[in-house]
Amino acid sequence: MDDVAAVVDRATPDAATTSDVSAVPSSDGSFASSTGDISVEIPKSNDDGVLATKQTSDGSVTVTVGTGADSSSAGILAPDGSVVYDGASTTSQTVQPTEDGFRIHTVINDAAGDTEFVHPVSLPVGARLMAEKDMPQAADIPAEAGSTGGAVFVVDAGGAVLGGFSAPWAKDANGNDVPTRFSIRSGAIVQEVDHRASGVAYPVVADPYFGFDLIKSATWRWHSGDGWTLEVTPTSWARWNAGGYLPGVYGWDELYSKYRNRGLNRNLAGMRDQYICHQQIVALRAPNKPTWNLDEWRPSVGYLQTVNAQCNPGGKRFFD
């Protein structure tokens, strides 16, 4: 058990800190965690799904995701707070709850392991899975922002984003990237991992990371001589979507929804460009920067020039 958890810990990319929390055993043999308005229930056996619930002002949103296991194994709580399913199969799984959702890790022990892992997904009525490239907003991405990434979003009947899976990753025992991608198939998210290539060192670790929220909190701060700055604390799930333009769009939508009645009502186009720039640029260059600071007083210059000014219009630019 400890070996599997240690393998996952070593393989997990350290580009951004995750807000991991510890699971707690329940009386029925399952495991659970609860942080703020998000709770996670982890099954006692890996042939059941991980259930995450977010409490909202209108009730709750629940998403269930299968572990992707190909054989039944009982879960054991590891010292790092994750739940490990280490059976006789060529693959093992761990589930790590986080403040904003959960991560499922698949540990592929050798080349006999499968190359695709099917995670059945149960969604609220009317909701559906949509690949990032198929989201309606993908058509509006500026050419200079690049193409869409490999994330998959959960979208409700009205088109609002309820949460999603950040772009997948997979690494071998030497820390090298292994090609991987998501596809959507018959009510499931499928992670394909091309691990049977020459030079791949086992074990290989791959994960889907599901999260509900992109915004953890935000605080206004007055800067004498300049004006107001909204200091935004993104969730770990937002940080793991580093480089993505559409996660920036959805993060801004969430920020505006939460703070439009708390002062976020001026220079909205400029503030939006600054936020998306932080999601695309700052999240990559400074993944653990505590806050993404949006300056209300900076000029609105369009997205390209916001990026050129390193997300701070009016400041130092990459190019003249």
C-alpha cells in the first residue's frame, strides 16, 4: 500500500501545489472528506465510484466517477490521506480528495497493463460531458491565445460549467511524460495512455483530476496612488489548468458571479483580460503564486496587449 502511494507521490507533477486533504474511514468501510461546501465519498471497493458533492445556494450538485479499475480490490487508507486499491491486477489505483474535488491515479505496473482506462461518470439530470475543443466558447478564442487544451468539462442543461477534468497527464518511473489523452464514450471519460512505447520505465502513473471550482476566494486591496486591486486566490484545480484559455474564461465567469455584488463592476473587459492572462501565463510561469492580482485601474487594451504587458497593462512589455 505505502509503495503505491509513494509511487504516485513521486510521479505527480510539482508544477502546482494541490490542496490535498485526508480521507477519513467511515463505519461502512468507505472513506470520506469534507472541506467547505465540497464533500467527497470514496468507495470501500474500487469497483464503485467516487462521489463528490458541492453545496450551492440552489441545493447541491453531485458527480460520481468510476476508478477505472479492471478488477475488485478493497481500499486501504495510506499515511498521506489517500485511499489505495492495490489488488492482483496489472494496475492499482489511488484516490486523493482535495479541497476542490479529487484525483484518481492509475498506476500501471508493466507493459501488460491496459492502454485505456474507462471511468464511468454519473451527472446531474440534464448535464453532459464536453471536450474543451467542443465547448461553444472555443470558437471565440483569439488566434494569439493558441488552441484549446485537453480538458473535459461538465456542462448543465443551460450551458453553465459545473466543473470538469483538467487536461490529463501520465509519467513513467523516470519522470518522463507518457502520451495520454481523454475521450468521451457512452457516459464515461476514457483516459488513453500510450505506455507500451520503447524506453518507458514502469510503473507509469496517470490521473484524471476532477474539480468543481476555479475560484477559492478574492479580496479587494487599496493601493495609494493607483486604486483598487482584486487579489484572487485560485483553487488547485485552476492551477492545474495552467495555460488554458477556456479555463480562464470560466474562471472569470465564476469570479464575476461571486463578486459582482462585492465591488466587481468596473473595467470589466480589462479585468477579464487580466484574469485570463493569469490563467494562461502566470499559472505556468509562477504556479504557486499565492494570488492573481487584477488591477481595476489598469487600462483595457485587449487580450493580446494584456499578454504583451505580462498581464499588467501599462507596465513592462515583452515587445514594443
